[in-house]
Amino acid sequence: MGLFGLLKKNRKNCEYVKVYSPISGKVMDLEDVPDEAFSKKMIGDGCAIDPSEGSVFAPVEGEVDIFDTNHAVTFEMGNGLEIIVHLGIDTVDLGGEGFERLGEPGSLVHIGDELVKYDLDFIRENAKSAISPIIITSMDDVESIEVLARGEIKAGDLLMKIKMKKNNVKESQ
């Protein structure tokens, strides 16, 4: 097999995952998030959005979990990719006030399913920040992350492309 045949074969073993924006607003670099755990990528890598509307939608297809306080939503895909959408900074301290759960934890969701509504003005007044990190937490399975969007984005627009490590690619369900 020549070099080009080998490259084609390796490309087939890789999996790219498209992640759509869960929130409308302005895309930001993770380093600009006003919380060290996110800005220093201690939890994982990705980007953030400064929201312009108070709704969160599924960015991928997979199993959803919604924290008891409704301030964060996690997704696990059949291929092992895990994502957390954290609504604002220090919003756990609000004890769920300002958030309304629409989705059911443990259910399978489809891209664009609305999962949480929140009062954006309340969050801005009562939390450290409304900036919402979108983090890939299963970095051991990820070869690269490419944030495709810049500036203003609408929920449902393509946000990131994730290249999974070929050794860790699992059968998608």
C-alpha cells in the first residue's frame, strides 16, 4: 500500500464530531472566561459564549444530564465524547433560582432540543458572569478541537469540530 492509500485508510479510522451551539450569543476564547478552572482548561477544552438569549439547546445527540440546580447540562455521546455546558460563572450559588428545567435527565436528546430556560437578566445581576463555557471533558479521547465560529452565533449553528483519537473511536449507537 502506498502512502496515499495509508492516509486514506487512517482517515477512515478517525471520527469527526460536529458540535452545534447550545446558546445564542458571542463566541469567546476559553482563556477569557472569568474563572480559572475554565480559563486554564482544568476541566477540559472548548470555548465559551456570552449569551444573548436565555435558552440552552442540545449541541449533539446523546444522553443528557441536568444538574439539580439546572445551572449546567452534560452530554455523553455513544462514541464516548462528553460535553458540559455550564450556564454562567458561580451560578451554582443561585440554588436553581432563575433556571427552568425543560429536559429530562437520563434521556436521549437530539440536536436542537431545548433543555433549560433561564432568566438572563437575573443571572447577570446575581452571578459572577453570564459567560457560559462549552467544554469537552473527555479530552483523553480527543485528538483535536477546532472552534469554527467567531463573533455572534445563533443556537443550532455549527460551533466546533472535534477529531476523536482513532484508538479511542467506539461504535456510535
